[in-house]
Amino acid sequence: MTVGDAFEIIGPAHDFGPPPACPLLPDADPFYHSSIDLTRVAPGTILHSRRVRTALFGRIPQRVHAWQLLYRTSDMHGAPEAAVTTVLLPWGADPARSRPLVSFQCAIDAVAPKCFPSYALQHGARALGSIPQLELPLIVAALERGWAVSVPDHEGLGGHFGAAREPGYRALDGVRAALRFAPLGLSERTRIGLWGYSGGGLATAWAAEEAAEYAPELDIVGAVAGSPVGDPAMAFVRLNGSPFAGFAMVFTAGLGRAYPKIDKVLRAKVSADYLALLARAEHSATLPLLARFAGRNAHRHVRGGIGALLTHPDMRTVLDEIRPGAKAPAMPMFVLQGVNDEVIAVADVDAHVDRYRAQGVHVRYVRDRLSAHLPLQFIGVPVMVDWLADRFAGRALEPAGVGTVWSVALSPKALSEYPAFAVLLAKMVSGRPIRARSVLR
């Protein structure tokens, strides 16, 4: 049975219909589960679908077209599982007109179900402090270009924050599902771009690395990875005990969920008090988590100290596995990183880019001297979106290489686009329709 055949049989038969009046958390929502035997259907098969309403911070409805798709995908071991993606079109979009598709990987950076994009982006969601709600303007910026967008729950239903490979599988299968979802009007000839920042940049890197082998039929023309972590293990060491120690804690909790042998190591070496803190971190949205656990240092909670934990053979194997860059993406890439980023070390991203370049990947790497971590995500919207637009339009690539600038905000093109981005934000706040400025064919 082909993916297309599976869609023809399964998709229309399991349509959940109109948008839910009040969203349920994923672990309580029947939409996230299917009785279909997943071993009998292909990756990307749509199990069921429904309309949803998106909203800014869960409160201000956004006038865009949105659906959710439950689809078959794979975990890191290749075992079948179900995942959800939210797919969107601009308001009033004509599905008969061709358009590209962007898979936008949010920086979920949590394991709590309320932080999954499929929940956090819905109208009525109670997910203040979740990163996907902050990133909705980036998604809307893609919609305003006339593009279709897929926003996968790339951590899966288990909240596997930090796991290797499987964020890429979920993103790529979300693209497969989107291409076969008739209301979007896409096809196998649709040009595809990947985009994400921070934790979403890391997920984008996994999708880029796995695409050629896992989903070779997809026409992925480029990937934008903003501040893509580079080396999660090094990030853990650096963030532990810092104002951003909450990231290190929830990263540890996510690895314990994804890797049973890591959970076993944690239970053997980490104090009961710290394990209790990790359990609390599993239920918190990202920003409250950072506030609550700022400065928390795991060293005194680990038998033998952090060094003993990180050098344990099972831990070392996993930490090596979750470092991206061992496999060469087949598509060109644009990487954006702050030189003085207070969350993600520029040296880690430098090394990540070097691993790609050593394998012959076409990487355009821009380092920004002035921007902090979160502001760069928004300051960099024009340069990231324009780079994707050039790939969709088939324009010539800029030369590969590394360049350091004072600020990407200072380029004449970026300066010319910030007023339009400000107008877009005003539309979001006022709930006005998000229509396409242009549609690239």
C-alpha cells in the first residue's frame, strides 16, 4: 500500500469536523489517538483531521485557515507512532493556486503537553509562557508570503525534548501529510522549505539531515536553522547553574523520557530531591520554568558530580548521538547565530556549521554581533524569510561561507521590511485577516 493509497482510504473516513469549542490537552484529547494499526500504513498517512482556530496567546483569534492532522510517523528506532501537525493557509487563499510549503519547527523547549504547538496555538489554550505562542508571528510572516505552513509537534506525544533524529522524522512525515491533505491544494511537485529557531533550529537540522534518506521524494529546496544549539551536551554544561538552568533541567527530563537507559542512570546517580525537581519541570511551560529554576545547579545533586554523570558510558553514548552534524543535508542551508548569544554558544554553532561544510554542504552562515538570543529570532525574520523566498523562486544561491555582521537589522533590505512586519503584528493583535501579499509559483 502506498502513502497515497492509505490517504485515500483513511483520511476522509476519520474527519473530526468543526473546530473544538475549547481545546483539550493532548494527553486528554481523543484526536491524538487512533485505532489504526500503524504497522499497516505508510509514514505520512493521515489518520484523521479537523479544523482548528488559532489565536495569539490563546486569546486573540487569528483570521487564517487552519487544520490539524494526525498522521503516522516513526520514532528514533523506526517504530511507527502517531503525531500531530497544524497546517495553515492565508485567509482567503485559493487552494487551486500553487504555492510552496514551509515546515516550521517551533522551539517547544519543554515536555509539558500544553507547550506542544498543536495545543498552544489554539484559541482558548491555557499555555502562557510556552515558546510556540511567542513564535506565532514567524508562522504568520510565512503565511503573508502566500505560503502554506506545517507546524509539527516534533517532540511527539511523549515530549522527547533533545532526542536524536525523530524530530526530523516527525517534521518530514508532517510534510508528507500536508502534501496529501486536499484542502491545502498541494502536490508532490510542491517546493518545500524547513525553518526553525533555537530548539526549533535543532529540529530543523535533524529534518535536513534525515531528508535524503528518510523522505527522498520531497522537493526540499532549503533549510533555515536559526541558533540551532550545535551541541546539546555542551549547552547542558554551560546552562546548568546559570539564569537559564531551567533549559538544562527540562532537557534532562526529556532525555530521560526518550532514552530508558538515561532514565536508569539518572535514578542511580541523581538525588531524590533533584528527581522531584525534574518531575516538576515536566509539567511547566518554558518561561515559568526558567523563572522558577534560575541558577539551579545540579552538581551537588549528582553522586560524584556532573562529571561523573556526563562520563557514564550510557550517558556518553546518548550525548554523542544527539549532537547534530554527522550527516550531510542534501539541500542548501542558511544558519543565523548571535556572536554574544547568552543561551546558545556561538562556538557550538560554529563547530556545527564546520561539520556540515567539511561534508560539502552549501551553508550560508551569518553571525550577528549585537543581538541577544530571543530578539534575534524576530530581528532576523526578514533575512530568514527572504532567503526562503529566494529558494522557492529558484534564484541563484549566494556564495557559501561565514560572515559576521554588526546586526542583520542594519541591511537596507531588512530596514525596508520592518514596517511591513510591524503592520503584520498590528493585524494579529487586532484580529484582522492575514492575507497573502504574494504567491510564489
